[in-house]
Amino acid sequence: MGWMRHLGVLALFLFLSLIWGQTANGDDGRPTCRRCDLHHACNCSYSGFTRVPMVTDQALSLDLSFNNITMVTQDDLMGHSRLTLLDLHANGLAEIHPSAFDSLWSLEELDLSDNQLTVLNPKWFNKLELLQHLNLLNNPYSFLGSPSLFLGLSELRRLMFGGPDLKELRREDLSGVTHLEELTVNANNLDRYDSGTFGDIWPLGRVTLSLHGPFLTNPALAAAVLNDVCYPETWLTLSDLHLAHYVSVQPFKDSINMIRYLSLRNVSLSDEACVSMLALLDGVPLSSLSIVGLTLTGEGRWVTANRTDLRSMDEFFASDVTILDILKFAMVSELQYLLQYQKKLSIINAKLFLLSCYLTKMMVNTLYLDVSDNLLTDLTLTYMLCDSEETLQELRVLNISGNLLKSLSTLSRLVTKLTKLTQLDVSRTSYNSMPSSCSWPSTLRYLNISRAKLTIVTPCLPKSLEVLDLSYNDLKEFVLTMPILRELHLSGNKFLRLPAGGPYPNLQTLTIQSNTLNAFSLSDLQSYRRLENLEAGHNKFVCSCEFITFLHSQLTGSGDVKITDKHQTYVCDSPLYLQGEAVSQVNLSIIQCQPVLFVSVSCGVALLLGILVAGLLWRCHAFWFLKMTWAWLKAKRSSQRRRRQRNTEGTDPLLSFDAFVSYSEQDASWVENFLVPEMEEPSDSDSENPTSPLTLCLHKRDFLPGHWIMDNIMSAIERSRRTVFVLSENFVQSDWCRYELDFSHFWLFEAGGDTAILILLEPLSKDDVPKRFCKLRKLMSSTTYLEWPQEEERRPEFWRSLRNALRGDNEQEN
């Protein structure tokens, strides 16, 4: 349990650290928000702030929505003159200092909706001359206040105000507002309205009004509001209406002839109100009627309005329709007078299971028909499209998506006769198979069969298509020839690779997201002759070096094909150590990408360096030095072992020879015929002062057989007081002579003194000695050497000098 306690403390610490990192307190106790992006947009929503936080003074937008800020002080927004957007939506804000916004000279959008502002102060907006969008919706104020809030807001284009507590609107309340692109007023409980309050606002683009209470209890007030905002150019939206009887539709009576675009949201209609409304619409120039969230409380008995003239209505849109008593409701076939003139007809999510053939035959002007998200089946669709009879001859677009359709062959047979059909949407249906062949109208250019259950595609698909959407099926391949196809959508299937591009010579856009693609390459894209846009994110990419290099080039726009989805959607699925990493952030080393090349190049470089180093070492004779050093160390070890033995036995070092003679085999005759006799035999040249003979060590005569030659050389040098080098051209060519020279040189430094004697058999200067004989060249520079005279009369002097050198200073001849 102890470790769990520590883990909990650590988690709490990390959480508090994170919160502190985003909302640390400033010097004056105010919190700080650091969640600002590179475009200086600061999103500080949902952070639990109780005061306006400090943010960078470079901020251009500041979102403080959904916090607990109840007050804005005079200093909270000081220094934010660059701010163009301020969102204080849903904070419980109850108090704003009169000069709180004075420093926001650049502000263009201000949202104060869904707060607790009971009084609106016009001083808030005195310095906001550039303000374009203002939202004051759903605050508990009952009036806008005096003087007008908007007197200085000449740039205002979008205004939203009102709420459940708004009771009155007076003529002067909107002074200063001259023209708007959008006006939204929530006035469900409005009790007083001065006629003309909205009358001075023109042009007026879109108007959204919530007038639930006035339509029910004060139709005259609702009529006055409608009269002020209805213009032929204005799109009018009315929401939250309950039209229960004849009186509740009378507010439209005086303004309906001015309305061209009418939209109703969240509306309930009784039969009486519906008949009255149709009577008002009879012959009026209304061109578009949209109803979203329609509840029909009656039985559809609208026969009394069957002569309603709706010829001017080009578009009718109804969605989310609820019929309270569906079993008693009249058949739609009896309402043909309502639907026969529209060019664009949409009945969406209305639980519609049948449109009669009689009705569709009368829809001679219909170009667009949308009956999506209903209860149509193959049988009722057959009836709707009149089976083999002609109908909907002008239809261009048909949307029957989201219905209970199962037979693609039935569909193709029914739409073949729609000779002008260009777009067909049958997505979100139950098609799970495709016949081998089908007939389609030759004009068909767009086909959407997405979100069905197809596992295979066949030549049933028409070759006339320019856009084909097969997204979110269970397809594993797509191999069809479609010569004029421009867009192909295959997202959400099970493709392992891109389809070959040859059969689609005109394809420009390919989407294949959320499949099981492992990779794609330049050759895959080049197989598409005209491909311009590709979306292939959210796949299971194997991040090989080739794929990463290729995709990096595509993401940077260097290729002919543009990747149009977000780069973050291209994520590695394997190898495991890269799983979850964005491909754009992955950079593999050459060791990972080209191991063979790397090893080959590395070995080649190493071999080249080895050759260069070996050449350099050979040039500097380092091999000789290493070889000699090894031999010296080995011989040295033997020498030290002999010394320790002598020390143990208490004997003195044994000097057996006066000199060790190092010479080339080619000079052996001179050594044996001249040097040895002269040095080792008693000299009788001076009978009065005879000289004692010297003992020389020669390798031929004195080296112990069976011993390593290096040990013999080392032993000979150690047991000799001097080392005589007989120098000649033959000497400098001899490897063994060089060993002897080097060992002698080491011994010289170890033993101290002048132990080396040089004899030149022939003229030989230091410059004539090869550079690899560095020690010999050094000795010749620092040591006096003897030259063998060619004249006979000078030789006695030579031998005398040599004897003196061998015997030392204490034993020199007189």
C-alpha cells in the first residue's frame, strides 16, 4: 500500500504542475494563461478561471468561454490594443466596469452571451469603433437601456441580443444601427415593441427571430416586428413557434408578400394553423420555404387548401418531421398540390415510407429530390419511381441515402429511365452485393454508394462517372476501367495498396484514408497520369527508409501530387519503436536505411585508411621499430631474469668479451682475416711494450646453438664491454645488423657510457645511410668513428686507436 500512496502523491504533483503551467498566478494574484498558438490566438476556455487571466499583449484573439469569471475590472484588459476577438461566453459574468473595454481599440468581435448581465451599459462600447460582431444573447436584462448601446458602432454587421427576460424594445434602442448582415433577436417573452424599432435598419441580410410568446398571445406585436424586418432581399428565420390556430398565423398577413426566403425552426403546426398558413401563401412570391424540426399535431386534413397556388416556390425543405398521430395522418399522395411545383424538394428524416407514383408524375419541374433518412424500401421506391413508367423526366439530382434499400440491380433498373440524372446518392443503405452488369442513365456523372456493405465491385458501375464514392465499405481491391473518372473516394475500406492508375487516365483526386495501406511509392503515383490531390492518412504505414524519404518529399510539396489532408494523419504503425510517430517527424540514420552500403563504405574507408596508415608506417619504418621493440622487450625480460638469478646467487655480472662485433656476412672475410687476428693475438710490433690480446664476440663462433637469435644478440651485448659496428654498404642492407644496432642503442641508454664503436670499411657519410637507420645516423653524428685506411702504412695507427677504444681510457696504449 505504501507504493500506491507514493504513486498517488506523484500523480497529484504532476497534475498540479500541469495546472500551474497553464494557469500560474501573476505578481498581482491574477492567473496566467499560456495557451497561445503561433498566430497569437489564446484559447483559455474550460480552465476554471475566476478572474480574467493575464495573457501575452501580442494576443489577437482571446477565448475565455466556459470559465467562472463573474467580473471584469478596469485593468483586466489593459494593454491588449491588438485584440480583435474576445469571447466571454458562459461565465456567469454579472459585472463589467464601464471602462473595461476602453483599451480594446482593435476589437472586431465581442461575445458576452449566456451570462448574468442584468443591465447593459452603453459606456462599454464607447471606444469599440471597429466592432463588427456583438453577441448579447441570453442575459437576464429586460430592456437594452438608454441611451442606445450602439450609437458609436458604425461598423457593426452582426448583432445578437435578447433572452427570456427581454420585455420591451423601444424605438431609440437601436439608434446608430443602420445596416446589418445578420440580426438575431431572442424575444419569446416580449411585451412591448415600438413599431419601427427595426425599420431603420436596411439593408438587412439575415434575420433570426424567436417570438414564441407574441405569436401565441400578442399577434399584433409579432406582426409589427415582422413588418419591420421583411424585405425581398432578407432571409427570414423564425424559431420556437407554436401555431395552434387561425389567429396564431395572422402576424404573417401583412408581411407575407414581402417575404421571399422563409425558414421555420422548431415549429409545431395544427391542421387549422396549417390551412390558414397555406391560404396566406396562396399566390405569394415566396421562392424558398425551409422547415427544420416540424411537429404536426393534426391529421393532415388540409383538403380545404387544395387549390393553394405555390407556383413561385422553387425550393421546399423539410427535415426532422414528427407526426404525433401517424396512423390517422393523411397519405402524402393527397398533398400533391403542395409538392408539384418545386424545382428543389427535400423531405429528410420524416419517417416517409412512400411517395406515390401519381405525385412524382406531377413533379414535372423537379430538378433536385432529396428523400434521405426515411423508411423507403426497394418495393416502395419502385412504386415512387413508377416502375417502368416515365416520371421525373427533368430530375438531375436524386438523394435516397439512409433508406432501407438492398437491391442495387433494382435501383439501376429504376433510374435508367431518368434520362437527365447526373447525381445519385445511395449512401448509408444496405447494399451488400453488386450484380455483374447494370444499366444506368448515360448522363450519370456522380454516384455515392458510401457506408454500405459492399465487399466487391463489378462492371455494374457505369463508365460515364466522373465522381465515385465507395468510402466505408468492405472493399479490398478496385479494378475497373473508368476512362473519365476525376474523383475516386475509397476511404474506410481494407485496401493494402493503391489501385493501379492505368484504368483511370483522367483521375485528379484520390482519397484512400483509414484503410490498411502499408506504403505507397512514386511509381504508384506516377501510374496516375493526371493525379493532383491525394488523401491517404490514417493508414497502417510501415515506416521504411524508402517510404519516409518519399513521403517527406511529397509532404513538402516537391512532388507533382499534392497531399491535401493533414500531415499529422500520416503515422507509423511499424516498426514498433516508431509506432505512433508522425511520418513527417521521423528521420532515420544512414545506418538504419542503408546498412549494406554503410558497412561497405565503412569497410572501404577503413581499408583505405589502413592502407594509408600502413604505407605511412612502412615509410617511417614503424614496423621495424615495433618488431624490434617486441624483440627487445622479450630479450630484456630474459636479461632481467638472468640478473635476478645472479643477484640471488650473489655473483657479479659476467663480462666475457671485450667487444661484440656486429658486421654483415659479406664483410666476414675482413673481420676474420684482419680484425680478429689483430685484436685477439698478442701484438709484437713493439717488443718493448707488448699488448695483451682482446677477446671478441662473433656470432658465427660464440652464439650458443639452440637459443633464440634475439637472446643470443642480447646476451652477447650484455656480456661485452663494447659493441663494434663494422659499417659498409653491406651492413646497412642487413636486417640482423640493424637489430644488433638497435639493441646496442637501447643498451647504450640503459648501461650508460660510450659502448658503441663505429668502423667504416669504406667511405660512408651520414647522408649515405638510409633514413630508416635513424639510430645509426644519430650515432654517426654524435660518435667519433674509425675509418679503415686503404694505405698499408696507416693501418698500425688504426689498430692502435681501435685497441685504445676497446680497452678504455685506463688501459690505453702508450
